[in-house]
Amino acid sequence: MKPSRGLYLHIPFCSIKCFYCDFTAFSGQKKIVSRYLKALDQEASFFPNFNPDTLYIGGGTPSELSAEELRVLFKMIRSRFPKADFKEATFEANPESLNIEKIKILKDSGVNRISLGLQTLDDRLLKSIGRRHSSSDFLSVFSSLRETGNFSISVDLMFGLPEQKLEDHLRSLKQVLDLFPEHLSLYGLQVEDWTLFSKRKISVDESLAREMFEGSIEILKTAGFVHYEVSNFALSGFESLHNRIYWRNGEYLGLGCGSASYLNGMRTMNEDRLVSYCAQIESGKRAIASSEKLEGIERLGEMAFLGLRMLEGYVPPPESRQVFAPQWDSLISRGLIERRGEAFRLTQEGVFLANQVFMEFVSPFNQISNSEALG
Ligand SMILES: C[S@@+](CC[C@H](N)C(=O)[O-])C[C@H]1O[C@@H](n2cnc3c(N)ncnc32)[C@H](O)[C@@H]1O
Ligand code: SF4
């Protein structure tokens, strides 16, 4: 069977910039939306033979687009990818900017999965991280989605937030589960450079964050969710097909400013400045900021750390076993990964220390042993 290919469209507009966020996302740029949608259309025209199996419209905040702008966006997708029969079409939304009119457009346009950015159901914490919505906005959008369409719903939650107590997080999680979403993404706060949190010198209490993560895993397992990727949990059959393409090193085309693509072994990053992205596309060029052919040890390393994200495990090809022999052995002896037949997979401890595991496969590697192994 032909491997699946993904199409990602980036909508970089937000009502305000959340205090922790370093995504390619801009507030106060509404006036450029229609120019941006035209640029997306023009960029899509550069790929007439790309036939995707999954669609992911992410951001930024795609639900910031008006009903009319959403119509324009979906018309563009239909006309540029006329043969696409999306097995999964995901739309990212924030509670304050989704309404019944937009939900109907999403439904009529073939969207079958909504990813709702909630972060926490605690109104005090929502304010303190710079979110625009309240818990009641979320609850009302959730019920509108259930009433209006047959969407599978994923909810994003964050833990390790400043002033967040263990009970606060677990209460939010349980309240969300009472609504029966099909999928949950759970992210520990990362304090990224250049964010307001970084300027305020916010730090994460790692041992409390770990307790929150452990407590969440227990609750989610009891509720019947499969922990299928480091940060992702789903009822059986509702795992994200689109993200699976990334983790299994499949091909995807990313359109829009700051988007990444992986096609024919080339990793390409688009320009992430909004106006510069539009101007380059308007002049008939691709707006590429960087590209590299992933080969040799870099490619093997990337396949390993992406593959290990999935908790079912990763079967490394023989070259990977050879080149990264010291890493595989050391990770096993440190109890961070384990063998299951031909597959290597994260242990429970490895899940908590996943970034440490992944760093083993990111250049610069454990050079001496690798260069010896490469002979
Ligand atoms: C593409 S982002 C944003 C999507 C959407 N605009 C929103 O705000 O919900 C997807 C998710 O990444 C998570 N996230 C973003 N920045 C983060 C950070 N610094 N640390 C941890 N999680 C983060 C949030 O849970 C967010 O919902
Ligand atoms: S977290 Fe979401 S809404 Fe907030 S700034 Fe980032 S992309 Fe925009």
C-alpha cells in the first residue's frame, strides 16, 4: 500500500500572543489575512501533483478567520487538490473564536476532526497564561461541536503552569474527560526564549510537573485512553493519522509562513516573517528559508527520535542499529528504552525523560563511537 502523505496549512493569526508561545503566530495582523490566503493559494499552485491523504489546518489560530475567509480557504483547498479524498481533516480552534456559523462551514467542507486549544479549565490560570477564553467559552463550543457535526474532538491541555497545583490540573483533566472527547494532547510547559514567560524568568517545577504527568496518565488509562505518543492519548481508533505521518518519517507538504515540508528526502522550512512570506510568493518564488537533504546519520537519527515518540515502538533498520549501537545500548542499560521483538520502545521512565532520549539521536552525536561504527 502507498504510504500516506499529509498536507499542512498554517494560519498564523491570533487574537493575542499567549505568554508561553513561540509558534509562528501574530496578533494585530487581521488586515493582511486576505493577502495571506491568496499567497497560500499561489503557493499551493506550485504543487499540482501533490495528492494528500490527510489535511491539518493549524496555527496560530485558524478559527480567527471569519466565516467568509474560511469559505475562501476551503474553496482554495478543493480547487488546488481536486483529487484529495482526506481520510482525516483536522482544524485547530480556540474556544473564543469558534461559533455555530463557522462550525457549519467546517462540517460542510469535510473537516472531521477538531483540535481545541483549552490548556486548563481554571479561569484564574487561563488569565495568568494570557488566554482570551474562559472555561465556559470552552464548554459551550464543545457542546456546539457535538450538536452540529460528527467531529472527533481533541483537546489540548498544558501542565506545569505557574501557580498550578496538582489538584488544579487533575481536576481540569477529569472535567474534560466528563465530556467524552476522543483524543487528548497533554503538554508540559516549556519556557521558550523570547516569550513573556522567559522575560519574567518563569521556571517549571519539574518534580511537580512529573507528578501531574504521572497522575494524568493514570486517569487517562482508567478512562480507556491509549497513550500512543509521548504527549498524545486517544480512544482506540482515534489516533491522529496526520501526526502519525510525521512520526513515521512520511512525506508532507506544509504551506504558509513558517511551515515545514518533507518531500523526496528534502526538509524545507518556509520563511516565517509574514509580509516577507507573502511578498516572495507573490513574486512567483517559493518562500524557502532553509532546506537540507536528510542523508546518512542525520536521517537515521531523525527517523529514530521521531519513531521513538510512538509508544508502540520503532524498528530501526540495520544501519541504525550499527551506527547508533552505543546509543541503543546505553539507553537500554539506563532503563529509558526496552526491546519488544525487533522494536525499541520508551519505558515509562523514558516517557518522562523523552527529551533526553531524543537528544541521543540529534547531531552532535556521541561522535567517537559513531564515526568508528561508520567505519
Ligand atoms: C499549535 S499550538 C496552538 C494551537 C492553538 N492556537 C491554541 O492556542 O490552542 C498547539 C498546542 O501546543 C501547546 N503549546 C504551545 N506552546 C507551548 C509551550 N511553550 N509549552 C508547552 N505546550 C505548548 C498548547 O497546548 C497548544 O494548544
Ligand atoms: S498558543 Fe495558540 S493562541 Fe496562543 S499565541 Fe500560540 S498559537 Fe496563538
